[in-house]
Amino acid sequence: MADLAILVLRVSLGIMFAAHGLQKAFGLFGGPGIKGFSEFLSGLGFSYPLVWAYIAAYTEVIGGIFLVLGLFTRGSAVLLLVLAIVAIIKLHITKGFFLSQGGFEYLLVIASVCAALILLGPGKFSITNRF
């Protein structure tokens, strides 16, 4: 059952990150695209916002796909955890805990799942372990 639980965590988190990355990178699903995301990062005070926009968007897309497949699971989860922590610090921490006020509770759950996948690895149902 543990391997099945890991599969559920990997696939659900991977789909979520890939979808958000596609919003940021290509403007899919109503997202801002790379230009809009870069402008958003500029407003948060990031130096070289276009560079960071590409790094973050493609980390989400590729990392999300890797999580779904169970390929480079721990490395992908580390990079995605870093993105979640940066988002908490740069955008949500000053708004408190609750999502309804723009707080960090949702990102805390995401960060926790990333941390769990770092500790657990890809599980039996992954490309890495070839089923």
C-alpha cells in the first residue's frame, strides 16, 4: 500500500506542477505566459526576472512530468520544494497562514508533499523501478 500511496502523491503533485508551469511558460489554461510571469517576478523585486521566469516555469513543467513518471523523483522534488519555499517567503508569508487571506497554507501542503517524496523516493510504480 505504501507504494500505491507514493504513486498517488507523485502523480497528483506532478500534474499540479506541470499544469502551473504550462500556465507560466506558455500561457495555457489562462496563465500569464513567460512575459507576464516575468513581469510578476519583477514586481516582487527579483533581479533578472526573465531568467528566473524561465527557470521556474520549466522547472515546474519538467519536474512535474518527471514526478508523474517517477523519473528523477528526489531531484525533481528538491527543486520543486525550493520553488515552493521561495513562493512562501516572497509572496505569502506576510499574509499569514490562511489561503483565504493569501496566506501560505496551500504551499505548506505542497512543500510537505515534496519533502515526503524526497524521503520516500519514487516507489515501486515508477519508471526508475520499471514496475
